[in-house]
Amino acid sequence: MIRDRRIALAFRATSLLAAVCGFLSMLGAFSGEVRPMTLAYYTMLSNLLAITLFIMLTVRTVIGLRDGIKGDNGYFPRFEMICTVDLTLTVAGFWLLLAPAFFTMAAEYPMWSFENLAVHGITPMLCFLDYVLFTQPRHLRHRDIYYVGIFPVAYLTATTLAGLSGFVYYISETDGAPVRFPYFFSDFDRIGYSSLFYIGAMFAYFLLAGHAFYLVDWRIRKPRDAELQLHPHESNP
């Protein structure tokens, strides 16, 4: 793990800037056409979760520098793991389920724009890299695997209740019908009970991803104390 807090601060401050720029760009803040409805989508809310994480990490790293240039940089390992797994759904959901349809309408949807790549790739990857580079192993608890589901379950519950209550996300361009659910794979109006298959698959994904992080954290990643035994000369300045 990288123990130089100057490197951690530079990485986290840059990641925070990139995440904020991607979020605001997708929101339309830079184009002068703010699209508040984008805040109703999982992608934007999960990116907002990433921004919150990077703010916490950046501030805590600045505070940590008071104790020395070198030291433990994994300040919120359990929360960071949860955020990272939740953000991986943004990547998998978009590039595996939504992107194939968008490729056929590239003229209308800018697949390779900064805003799209930022929220569906760059920000999630930065969260993952921060966890790998700076977080010390063996801080996770087995119950964290299930905490990973809190955010997506809350989102799915809120959007389902909103849709069933008559909330309209947009009007379909094909038949002019109101679309009450944000994503086709959770849209009971469009695909009926088939949506339960997609929802079940997503929950299975979270459990598998959470277990994978937990197993890697406890079985594969080398604890810091073992590293210090190999290099006893290393210490904080």
C-alpha cells in the first residue's frame, strides 16, 4: 500500500475534481442547460456518493499530514468498499445493458463524451484505484457484504414507489407513452415481470462483488504489519 500521504492527497484531490467535473457536466451545468431530472438516475446518485467519499478522504488526508508524511492512508476502508462496489454497478449496468442500445443512436447520445465517460467509467475507476492503492487490508467485516445493498435497495424502492404513484421520467419518443421507471430493466410497464429477473441478477451481483472484495481483503492482500517485518527500517518521519 502507498503510505506517502502527499501522493494520497494529490490523487484524492485530483479524483475529487474529476468526479465533480463529470457530475456537473452530466447535469448540464457547463452547457447552460441544467437537467435536474438526471438526478433521478442511479448513475448520478452513485457519482454523488463518490464525490462525498472523495471529500471525506481528501479532508482526512490533509489532517493526517499533521502526523507525518508517511502513514496509513486508509481512513474509511469499510465505507470506501461499499461505495466502490455500488459504483461498479454503474459501470456494469451502463456498458453491458444500456450501451448496446445507445450505439444504434450515437447521433443522439454522445457515447464518448467526457460527461458520459466520467460518470460511467472514470469516477468509478478512481474509487477502485484509491481503495487498491491506499487502503490497508483486513479492515472489512463480513456484514459489510450486505451493507453494500443498502444504497441500491433504497434507490430501487424509491423509484418503484415513485413510478407506481404516477411519477413520469419522460415521454417515450416511439409511442408517446409516459415512462414511469428510470431504466428498462426495472420497468414493469415495458417488460412486465421480466424486470424481476434483472433485479434479482443485480442483487446477486452485489452479493458476489461484496464477497469478492471481502475474500481478497482477507486472503490475498498482504497486511501492513507483514511488510514492516520485511522492511523494519521503514518508519514515519
